[in-house]
Amino acid sequence: MLYIIVLAIIVATLLGVSLARLRTVKTHADFTVAGRRLAWPVLVFTLLSSWIGAGSLFAGGEFAFHHGFAALWMPAGGWAGLAVIALIAGRARRFAQFTVPELIEARFNTAARVLATIAILLAYTAITSYQFRGGGDVLHLIFPELPADRGMYIIAAFVILFTALAGMSSVAYLDLVIGLLVSVTAIVAVPILFGRVGGWSGLQAALPPSHFQPLGDVTPWYAFGKFLPTMLLLLGNQSMYQKFFSARSEGDAKRAVAGWIIGTVILETVIVTIAVAGSALFRDVRPHDIVPVTARLGLPPLLGAFLLGGIFAKVISTANNYLFSPATNVVHDIYHRFINPQAGDRRLIWTARFVIIALGVFALALQSFLPSILSMAMYAYTVYGAGITPVVLAVFFWKRANGPGAVASIAAGTCITLAWNVLGILSARQVLSGALADLGARASNVDAVFPALVGSLLCLVVVSLATAPPRRQEV
């Protein structure tokens, strides 16, 4: 009964926030970038909540269950990326566009914009998809009689509803509420869990020594294969740039990054610590469920209920962000740019709501194709990180990059990632034979980020240098 009450309070609060923000949505800019009115405290929590979702709670928890504190290699990629983001947040706000493909077109060409939109759709619908799966698992843990698949549909319905109501304004203020809830409850949970496991000495006695070593029992290449996609996703993350475009000023964007850095380092370290402590208490669980299981069974009932409710809300928050972002691409970068340039605000808002519903249904269908949340996360991070991030960074840091180089880079990074993952999946299902089977087996043993990133960077540099430099006004 306690869990029902807590979840009801959280859902009612989220719905109330969305309905309150709905009254502020009058124009396409209000729906897409919150009218460019977000102050830095709101930005801090919406950046934090959009970044830390099922990827951290489930994929990171799965990594920590198997390898201990070496799981910090995965969020550490984001921390490294944040150091670079601090240099460009103000410049991104000054540019004040709506989407990353729009920024890419302004600097390069229309073809690069279209390819970037396709890559974002492929990556972000996958991220939304595993939020749905993770949310279904959370509901199943709270209500064992509710199958995880049915819980996934319930989560999807909440996400689609909250996202479609008020767009970015709804997303940002939902994140403020959710970020505060999860941060407070997770930080309070750590000392309680340490007490249950017998402190640091008890934790060391319960787990293998490798769980406390910098690399655990994984190779440097494996750790780097988790670090690099996370860093690349953050550096080019369209959801993040849309938050910067939504900021009230350049100063608000810069201050938000400072708060985001502090919050991310603290909260992701706390999540890994909860997962490691939970793995000492509960070994007979599915690895990706370790954080919610620990909240359910390892904490006092009231705190556990609020932490589990916060995890539920966090999944909704991240799914909101990664569903909303590609929907704005479809509307702004395809529909408004090529199909109906004369569309007014009302038509654009309702078209965006229809696209949000369609992409939500597609994300539900997509979740059945990849075997685990960790593999889904790495696939999505690599599609975006190798396909989009090199070109986005070239916008800010390399004046010699040009349109042909950008097109070749996005195409190479996206296609290599897709081909590499398809080969790995087909090899695992033993449907290949001969040379293709050998190639698939090799693809399974090498993270796609390495060939995809090398191919993307080579194409960007070689093609840009082999063709005419960009015009001065483009730079």
C-alpha cells in the first residue's frame, strides 16, 4: 500500500506540473525551447535528469554488479565530456537555434542536416526504448503481479502523455522535481546501506577483491569501450544543446554547466555505490535490476518507497527528454524545413504531438531487438557519438571542416555502427555461415565505437582536406 501511495503522489505531482506548464505554451518556440526562458537552477536539474536515467540506473547497475567500482569508467566518460562542454555552453546559447541538425546545416550544408536527423532518430529512439524496458522492470518489482511487459506499456503511456502536453517547458520542470527527489533519497540511502552490509570492511568481505580495483576484472580496452561512447554521446548530445538553446541567457547556460558537473559526479558515484553495496546483499537477482531491488529490499520502507518512486520518475524523465528531442527533429528539420515551411505555431505544436506519439510507439517496438539494457545503451551511444559528435565538435573547434567532410563523417559513423551491431546480433543468433560468421564473431569481440569513430574521423579529416574549404560566412 505504501508504494501505491508514493507512486500516486509522484504521478499526480508530475501531471500537475505538466498541466501547469501547458498554459505557458503559445508558440512553437515555447513548445520546443521553453520560450528561451529557463533560469540556471532549472537548467541544472533538467540537464542532470536527462543525462542520468535508465543508462545509469540499469546499465550502470549491471556493470557494477559484475565488476564493482570499475563501473565508474562508464559515467567518467560523461565527466570528461563535461570539461569540454563548459567551454562551449555559452557559444551554443548565443547561436540560439532549435536543434543540432539546424546548427550543422548553418555551418555545413543541407545534406549534413538530413543525415544528422536520421542518426539522431536511430540513437534517441533506442535510448527511449530502454527507458521503457527499465521502467517496466521497476513497476514489476513494486507490483510483482504486474508483468514487466505490461509495466513497460504503462510507462510508455505516461512518457508520451507528459512529453506531448507542454514540450520542453513540461520536460524541464518535471526534471526539476524529479532531480531533487532522486538526489536527496539516493544520498541518504548510501550510509544506511553501508550500515546493513557492515561498513567498508563488510563490503570487502562480501565481494571479490577485483570489485575494488580501478579496472576490476576487465581489460583496459573494455573499460575504454564504455568510457568513450559515454563521452562522445555527451559531447554531441542534442538534448543538452536544446537545453542551452532554452536558457534565459549565455550566463545561465554557463552557470548551469558548473552545477551539472558537480551534480553528475556526485549522483553517478552514489548510484554505483548503491549498486555495489546492493550486489553484496542480493546476489540472486538480474544484474540490471540491482539498484531498484536494493531500494525495494535493502532500505527502510518509506525511504525505499521514495527511492524506488524516484527511479520510476527518473526513467520517465529521461524518456521524456529522448522522446522529445527526435520529435523536434522530425518537425523542425524535416516537416517545417522541407514539407510545410509556412506552417504556423498551432500546426507545428500539434504536428509535434502527433510525432511524439508515433516515435513512442516505434520505441516500444524497437526494445525487442537488443538483448540487454547495457547493449542497447552502448549501441545508442555509439550511433550518436560516432555519427554526430565529431561533426558537432568541428562546428566549434575546426574551421577547415566543410560540408562534404561532414556528410561523409556522419554517414560513416552511423553505417559502421549499424553494420557492426547487426553482425554481432546475427552471429550471436547463429544465423551466419562461412566468412560472414567469422566476421560476426570478431565484431562481437570488439566494441563498435572503435571502428565507427575511426571511420568517422578519417572521413571528416580526409574529405574536408581533399575538397574546397568552407566559405567565410559559414565559419
